[in-house]
Amino acid sequence: MTSQQQFDWRPIDPGQAAAWAALVAATEAEDRQDEHVAEQDLLEFFTDPDLDFSSGSVAVYDGGEMIGYSLVIARTEADPVHQARCMGGVHPRYRQRGIGSQLLEWAERAAESVHNERFPGQPLSLGGRCLARTDGAVALFSAHGYQESRWFLRMSSDLTADLPAIQHPAGVRIVGFAPELSQDARLVHDEAFRDHWDWTEMTAEGWAHFMASQAFRPAYSFLGYDGDEPLGLVLGHEYDSYTQATGRLDLYIPTVGTRRAGRRRGIATALLGRVMRAAAADGFVSATLDVDADSPTGAVGLYERAGFAVRDTWVTQIKPLIG
Ligand SMILES: CC(C)(COP(=O)(O)OP(=O)(O)OC[C@H]1O[C@@H](n2cnc3c(N)ncnc32)[C@H](O)[C@@H]1OP(=O)(O)O)[C@@H](O)C(=O)NCCC(=O)NCCS
């Protein structure tokens, strides 16, 4: 009997967020991800404008227990190709039974239908990511024809150590984030990340959703201005679930960006130094971020000089679905 017959497959809804969080916790512990995502973090997925849970999500149940899931995330642009994303996982007790293969095949079918609604006639590929050291996930993607395409480094810095002195770039004012600066932050974010691999523009709804995250911490977020011109941005997140699970305060930095016109003046370095000091002063013991290992704008070197070291490597796996 296949798991399609043996288990119950249905879309995820917010009422199952606790079961989903339990599944994610089990997979994260098995894979030693040190992320500790909780129910309140997963609930934010349901208001993401790029996600349609009725057609783009599925969970596998053994009785009342969620034992696997898959999500398909559409993108805002399809030029030259709509590179949809998928994420998912199988409970460690249910691995090696073909459930991961069935979830990935489900994701490919779901990606095609989501794609045909948004970008009919355009090419489509599907991208997933896994830790480079998780042999099972790497083998699963490979067996389904995915190519390892890009590597991302998770880097952390010890905020209890001596932090590098901040050099203030001439003519640049560093300002703490405030709600009225949100559009300046969006401008910097949009322009800076145009140079990032596989980036698509954030819509106004996407930006509002990102900035409404319960993890966002304005006190650990700064902009850099030259006169009235916003040039640089650093944003900070704090995950209560991480603190509860580990007893440690870690500042996650989802965004560091400088508009092209402001680059190579030390703005990102100064913004990072500022946020690291602010967090350290409030008892944070570490800061963490993710970065493209082959960043064309040299972000890895910038972070190394700021005291960050590589902790783990993620690999993006891509398969063309519609040519
Ligand atoms: C990566 C990024 C944030 C760097 O921003 P930045 O403000 O130019 O960063 P800095 O000026 O502090 O440092 C960049 C370089 O300029 C150099 N620099 C700093 N001050 C300088 C000065 N006064 N004169 C000349 N060079 C200088 C730095 O030494 C560094 O050198 P390197 O590239 O050889 O390592 C920016 O290029 C960007 O937004 N990239 C796209 C988005 C992205 O990838 N973000 C990071 C991933 S989350």
C-alpha cells in the first residue's frame, strides 16, 4: 500500500499550525538546524500574498499526527522564467518510505497549476533547498532530476566578544528605524536586492507582510542617509521561540543592503556594527544571517570582517518544469 492510500493528504489550514510546528520541530531536531520555528511563526505564512494554501499546500496525516508537508511559493515575476519555490519535510520516524518523493512530485504538480494561473505560457522551474550535509534530502532532489544550483551560508557572530570599532562613513547619518521610514526602507531594499541572485521585486503587499512579522525589531533596525537620500538598511529579527528553546538571545539579520549609489563607502559595515552593538548591549549573545556564498557584491567578505563565521551551508536545488 502506498502512503497516498495509507495516509490522509489534505491542504494545511491555520487550525493545524500547532501540528505543523510539532512536525517542523521534529525535522529540525533530526537535521540539527538550530532554528526552532514555532506555531506563531508558521501562522504568518497564511497571510503571505505569494502563498495560496488551498492549491499550494499539502500535509500528510497518520491519524491526528502531521507526518509530512509541502508548500509551493509563487514569485512576483516570471522574466525570463518563473522560479517557483517549494519547502517541505517528513517526520524522522516516517523517512525511507517514499513519502518525501511523493511530496516532491505533488509539489511539481502544484507548482504547475499555481504557475498556469499566474503566468500562463511562461517557462517554469521549481527550486527547493536543503542543508548540504543532509544526505537523504540531497539524494531525493538528485533522484528527481534537480541540479545543485546555488549555495547559501548561515553565518553567526559572537556578540559577547570584542566587537570591531565602528567607522562612520563621511557624510552619512545612521537613523533608527521608525514606521514613517518604512517606504525609505522599501526603496533601499528593492534597489539593493536587484543585484541578488534569484531576486524578484517585492509587491507593496509583500513588503507590508514582511514588515508586519512579529519577529521584526525596530530597535535593532537602522537606515543610513546621505542628506535626505536613504542609501543603506539593516533589519533585525528576534524569534521568541528560539529564545524559549535555547535560553539564548540571538539577533537574526534578514536584510543588509546598500543602494548602488552608496556602495563602497562603508555604509553596510557601519550599519552592521551599529546593530551588533545595540543587540549586545541588550544581552543578545549572537547574531545570525544567511548569505549567498557567491554574492556578486562581496557580502561574504563584509560579514567575515564584521566577525561572522560560517556555521552551516544550504544548497538550492532547481529543476526546469515548463520550457
Ligand atoms: C553587500 C552590500 C550590502 C555591501 O554594501 P556597502 O555599503 O557597499 O558595504 P561597505 O561599503 O561597508 O563594504 C563594501 C566594500 O567597500 C569597501 N569600502 C568600505 N569603505 C570604503 C571606502 N571609503 N573606500 C573604498 N572602499 C571602501 C569595503 O572594504 C568592502 O570591500 P570588499 O568588497 O573588497 O569586501 C551591498 O553591495 C548590497 O546591497 N548588495 C546587494 C544585496 C545583498 O547581497 N545583501 C547582502 C546579503 S543579505
